[in-house]
Amino acid sequence: MNLTKHWAAALDDYAIDLAWSPDGTQLAAASAAGGITLLATADGAVRHALPGHDDGANCVAWQPATALLASGGQDGRVKFWDAANGQHVASAELGGAWVEHLAWVGSKLFAAAGRTLVVLGPDGNVAHRFKDAPKSISALAPQPAGGCVAVSYFGGVCLWDADDFVVQKEFPYSNGIHALVWSPDNKWLVSGNQDPSVHLWIPETDIELQMSGYEGKVKHLSFDKDSRWLATSGGRDACLWDCAGAGPEGREPAMLPHDAPVCGVAFQHTHGLLASASADGVVMLWSPERKQPLRATVKMPVAATKLAWSPDDRLLAIGSEKGVVYVLKCEG
């Protein structure tokens, strides 16, 4: 297996978020300066340069199976863009706080800014406004089956029903939460924490597990397609936990070593490889079964800010602190 350069494109600032279009023909890249660039998958050519957000963009998210792109920014707005023609089609004002988290559930967009969580339609109209969270919202994670959206803040996680907008369950957690992820089979809900640790819930049975001993805050999480392997950051190794059966508590994780703190982990969507990135610019590919690095190791000139696999798993997009987006081809 090899990673080879497909193309690179320069933004005007730090690449704060990346998202592939559902059909895989475009990559949306959000710049910390505010602009959003739509890049052609074939060659990296700029299809559209969207003005984005005053003071800075934070996040982008494509509506499933459409050409509608949503973005959130430091101007407190969510904006909707028709990616086919590069036109701004709608916007919503969430208030004074930065819009930092977006998650589509079908045609509904969940958007978070500070303690505020709203549901928006594709036309920008507010379909529902939730009661304020106890603290600033730190992550959103829609359940793969679409039944609920997990919302984290300092002090816990709340599961909101995605259709009726009522609380399904609440899970207290007495520390800060940086990241949330569901396993593809909907069994596990996992948080990466400030304490530093990883916490797992099985919402269906209210079982909770905890893994600690990390060097630093756990900000990056990724499950493989079969819901067995959970990859996490939190030190100079990417940790790989076996979630088969009763789960990883009490088991030793596989340690996938880097020479610098890990700043990203991302499993492929429908294949079995894991990409991990570290602060020294190294990006590596791993096979969980072998727990050994594949030949596909590349050294970037600067640390990655984001890893994103294309829908068909053939391409790995890497955002960087210097504002360059690299797209690598996975072959072999």
C-alpha cells in the first residue's frame, strides 16, 4: 500500500475544516480567515471561492446526497451554499457566539454556537431551538441510524431525539469533553476528554467504561467500519482499542507509535485502513490486524489540522497549519 501525491492547493490561512461532497467530486476547505474553497477532486482546481464568514470560518458540512453545503463561522451565522454554482442561498443568525459544530440528519441541520443548539432547514429557517446547554457545546455526533444526536458540554452528554427534539438520555461526566463519536453499529458512544481519558457508553443498556492513562487531552477519535477498532489520539502513539464483545476496559490497547504528539486519526469508510498524523508532519497508514505501519508513510512540511477520506476511500485529504491542502492517493 502506498500514499502518493495527487495534488495540493493553497488557502489564505490555516485549514480549519475539510469535507468531501457526497458524490466525491469536490472537496470543501474552510480557511480560518473565513473563506471556503471548493476544489475539484480530479486535479485540485478551484471550482468556487466562496466568501464564507467575516472574522473566520469554523466548520463545513454537506447535506447527504445533495450539492448543498453548510458552513459555520465566527460571525455567529450558518450559511448555506449551492455548490453546483457557488451561490449563497440562505443563512441563519445564531447569536453572538461562534458557530463551531454542524451535523446533518437527513434534511435537518443541527448547529451549535456557545450554549445554543438549533435545528435548521435547508432554507435557513429555524425548525427548533433547544433549551440552552449548561455549558458551551463542545461536540455534536449524530447517531448513524439517525435516531438521535449526541451533544457534549463540560459536565456531560445529552442525547436529543432527532425527530421529536426531546431528551432521550443524559450521561453526566465531571470534566471537559473534546470529541464525540458513535460506532457505525450504533452500540458505542465515545468521548475524548480533557482529564485525559476516553469514556464509553452503551446507551441502550446504560453501561459505561473508562480508559485513562493518556499523556494529554484526547481530541481525536475514529471507529473502523466494523465497529471493532477505536482509534484515539492523546499522546505520541495512536491508541487502538478492541471494542469487540464487552468492550475495551481492562484490555491493553495496541500502541501505534509516532515521534511527536498525534494530531489526527481517521479510519476509511468502507475499507479497513487507519490514517494517523502527528505534529511533526508525519502521516502513516496502518492495518489494525497487523498493528504495523504500512509502507505508506509520508512526511509533510507542517503538521496536519484535519484528515478526511474521500467517499470511495481512494483519496486522503490533509489540511495543514500553513493553509495548504494536500490530497494523497491510496494505491496498492
